[in-house]
Amino acid sequence: MLNKAGYRLYDGSRKKEEYDLIGGESGKAAVDFRTENGETYFTFRAKEELKGASFFCEYTVSGWTGEDYLMIPAAVYAGNRFRKIAMKYPPFLSRKMGASAQMEPILTDVPGLSQDGKGAIFLTTADTACPCVAIYLKKQEKGILLFTKVQQGGGNTGIEIREDFGRGELYVIFNVPNVREGTMYRFGTTQAVSEDRGKDYKSGEEEELYVKMHTFACRSVHDLYREFFYLRKESAGSLPARKIDLPLYDAFEIIEGKYNRSNWDKSGYYRVGTVDNLYQDWQAGWTGGLINTYPLLVHGSALSVRRSGETLRFILENAVRDSGFLHAILYNGCFYGDNFNDVNDRSVLLIRKHCDALYFLLRQMQWDEAHGQKVFDAQMKGQVRRCAEALVRLWKKEGQLGQFIDADAVEIYAGGTASGAVAAGALALAYSAFSDEKYLRAAEEIAAYYENNHLDAGFVNGGPGEICQGPDSESIFGLLESYITLYEQTGEDRWLRCAERTAWQCSSWCVTYAYRFPQDSCFGKRRVNTVGSVFANVQNKHSAPGICTLSGDSLLKLYRYTREGKYLELLADIAGNITQYLSTERDPVYDYGGKPLPYGFMNERVNISDWEGKECVGGVFDGSCWAEISCMLTYLQIPGIYIDFAGRRYYCLENLEAEADWEKGEVRVVNARRDDLIVKVFLDEGSGPCRAEDLSPIKIKAGETVVWQRQK
């Protein structure tokens, strides 16, 4: 399968010459390589001076057809082999562009293969959540994983994909230093002039390149993702220990304070942002509307609880349409729609917004009833039920939920996505809340639809409203939430199996490596550990603090139902990553211009990729966003210390020292910090629910040792 290894000479980013040193071609360099257990170590050596050079290795996959599947984590799904249209941000598909109920997916101009089989993809490993190329050869029933290292030779490794249907071949090329030939991806276009250059080498200078290949029997996309899930950290090397100085409880209090200072609108609701513009006032779901109230209602101060209740009442009284669907946007007392070309078209609604809001409304109703807070009165509950009825009506009428809908006419404006992935979970909760079988029937039908049309195809897409219909992490994590909720409501193994398959795909969006940021960047100075940050989508090539807009508690539940430790590891990566990005008085985050972000702000950017320019790597703009809500949800729903005595596993998300003696049935935790720590602890005895919302935090004093023992 290894076909070539050699070097290329460039004039700028334009390739002039290429030499295959293992193919017998002579040149000004030599290559040695050795392969052990699938790992290949290349050592390239310049025999004389080389100007503008890049070393590469090429792997050829034979028998490649248009039916085969290519995945590069967080960058390419199903080869991104779909129709693409170049559009300015924020993009919106009009009827003239092909928007319809029965449309095929349309993407913005992102790197991907072409439909004629002659395409090429140029990426760097920093465009990926994991430096891996995953291939499923359908007819051959074979899977291939090609791993490399994210940074080699002082920079990112290059990934180049080419194909030739005529020869039935796919070519995977890794190169150092990375050179994207001719053009490169910048926000919304693959046609930006490439800034990459080859390197000047002195005689005798060496460069190293690492590749690990793993092949296996593979009969479905799910087999491919399962293998990736278990091996995804293969090339990460020795990862630094996570040392998070800001505890989850402290982060929650800081963000809560910021919300009451900066996000409260005198009309009587929590805004989703702090800036006076259309998208920072109130939006349903997605960026936080009716989600931000949940953690503040459960764990907030008396002020936060009161304001959360007022927000819920205000929105349910004012923002539910006659059709039962929520309005998309509220700004300065007026409602607007999700059509970026005409926001005054109030009928257009991103279906994901309604589904998110309904799901979290029902979670809050559920908690309210269990704890007797009496926030939801009969009228409010009736409005929640109307929201559920609208979703069922759309499903029965259209047989899908689409991406954008005409919320007044109750019909699909643009289909072809899994934007409403959390709908099945929302309707399963509606069944529990209202004891009406039709909600459960619709939930199961919708869940099966997404299984057959998206999960099985390895293309789960369209959750964010401003990426057209590209693959994204938000939809796949929403789908996981739905399958777990359905399993909890029905006990049917089918939904648990779907949840596992979904989690395998979820893992492809989560960063596996600790990226070395430029030393003078904000994140370089903060020594940010990127393991567990979550890439947004294939268009917006940044990872982010957490899942938009979830905590990931579905992974904890999935672990408890299966006792598969990798789910717990993935959750700990995500939840343990998030507080690094919160700007505090003691440790502010600085924006691109060197200005500190206000106390309590968290920006969504974890810019590993240079998609916005090299100067933006390791930096953020001055802005508050949904990541603050994900952080609060993490404190709400994820125990800071989790101990599974039956499964003999534990994690500590906080900066604590812990060790387990499973023979004695005990776990010892030491708070070596200078400060007392307030933390939620869940001791899992192997049965019963795990609702971190119901856990009371405990205090571990500075220097204190606490020992938890299994109950006999």
C-alpha cells in the first residue's frame, strides 16, 4: 500500500518537481524507513542544499469506487462528496439554489471530493480532531485507518487526498512541512491563495515523518467508527496531565454572576448574549434560549431562580406561534426569522432550535415537578404541550423534520439534514410528561428515520443554522441524547445499540491531542490543553469548549448502561477541558488585540486551524457565547468526582490527587490545592439512576484527604 516516499520542490505553493526516492528516482535527498507492527518511521536526509522542499509519503488504496467511504475526523465525512456552493457568511439556501423538502444535501465551499471522482483535498492535521484518515471499502469489506502525528518538523503535518475512478485508486499523502498546493481553505472558500511554503534544507539536514496503518475486517460504516473510537489516540503520544486550576463550581458561580450582570433583559428574560444585535438578544435553543435557564433554575441563587422562572413564563406566554412552533429570534420586542437573506420573514425556523428548546423545557418541567418548585403552572405546561404537538404534526405531514421549516404553514422549507436530531429525545420526554402514546410513537419513528438516513450513512448534518448542510458535531451529539432518552423510556436494546454507534461517531469530533500553540498566542501563554475540545463542523474549523449546547451527560449514562470505559474516558476529556477558556479576574483571557475579555466571558474559539488566518491560531475575538451555557450544564449534569465501585473505574475532573484500592473497595482523594474545593461526588454502586442535578456539592478543604468506601 505504501507507494511513494520522496520530496517535492515548490515555487511558492506551486509544485515544480517531485522525486520518488523509493521508486528508484535519483535526487538530492535520500530516505530510510522501517516498519514495525504497522508503524512506519521515515527519515529523509538532504544530500545537498534544497530550496523550497517538502518531504512526503504516499499510500495507494486499490479498488476505490464512489460507493466507498472516506472520513477525516472533524473535516471530511462521506468524502464531503456533495454539491457545494460558494456563499458569503452567513450562508442561506434559497429556492433558486435548490432548497426543497426532498433536496440532496448542499454544502458551502469546504474541502471535499468531487462528484465526478477527480477531486482532491488539501488539509493540515490542525484541521482535524485526530490526525487520521479512515477508509471503508464496501465491496472488499475492509477498513483502513492511517494515523500520523499532528505536528512534525516544527509545524503541522499535511494531509492530501486524491482519487482516480478510472484507475480505481485513492491516494493518501502526508507531508512535512505542510504545503497546500496553489489554494487553501479560508472561512467559506477553498480558493484562498495558499500561504504555505517549502523549507530550505542544508546538506545533511534530516526530517522525520510517522505513519501508522491499521487494517481490519469492516462490513459497515459502524465498524469503521467503532475501530476508530477504540484507536483514536494511537498517535497522540504521551499526553500531558490535565491540571485545571478553575473548578467547575467556581466556573458556574462566575458565569452565573455574569448572567445576572450582563444577560438580563428588563423585559423579563435572560438574553443569550451581551451585545445589542439581532442574534445576541434571544434565540430559541441552539445558542441558549430556554437552555440557559436550566442550570440557573436548579443550582442558581434566589435571584437566578426567580429570573429563570420569569424567563420561562415570558417566552412561553409570548414566543409560541399559533401553530405551536416557537419563534426563532426576539430582538427589541419584535420577532424575526432564520432566513439570513430576509430576517423579516418570520415564518422561517431552524427546526433544531425548536427541538432543543422543547427538550430542555421538558427537562426543566421534569425537575420542577420532582422538587416541588412550582415554576410551571398549568398554562405554561399547556404551552409546552403545544410545542410537542407541533413537532408531531410536522412529522406526520412531511415524514421528516427537515432543516428549515415554514413554521406557520407547518411544512418543510429545506430538507436533507439531521438538524432535528434531538427531537426524538424531546418527544420521548413529552410521552413521560403527558402520558400520551402518540409522542412515543413519533419519537421512535423519528429515531428510526435518523438511524436509516443519517447514522447508517455516516453523514449527520445541518444542526447549526449557518453552515448550510455540512456535517457537524452538534447534530450527532443531539442524536446521542435522543437514543439515550429513548432507551431510558422504553428499555429497548435497539436504542442502546444506536446510542453506542452514535457515540463512536461523536468521538470523531473530539480532539485527541495536546496542540502546541504559538508561544506568543493567548492559548500558548495559558498552556491550554486541547484534548477534549470539540470541533464545531466542517465549515467553521475551530474546536470549542464543550458541546454546543449540551454537557455530554449522555456519555455517562451510556457508560453506566454498558460499562465500556472508553465512554467514560471521552466524557472526562470533554468535561475536564471546558473551564480553561473562562475569563476570570485573576486569570483573564485576552482577545486578538491584547484586550482582556470581561469577567465571566467564554468564547467559542479554540483556534487550532488557520481557517481564519495564521494570526488567529491560539486566539479569540472579544465575545460571549453559548460555551458559557455548556460550562454551566457541565457543572449541573456531570459529577466532578465519579467513582464506579462495581466497574472499578473513576475520574476526577478537578485538580485533585486520587488513587484507588479496589481490593479494599476504596478511593482516596487528596486536595493538594491551596483553596478549599466544592465538588459534586457520585458513588456508583451499580444500580439506580445518576442524576447529577440532584447531587448536593460537598466541600473538600485545602490539604484534606477524603476516603470513599464501597457500601457493603
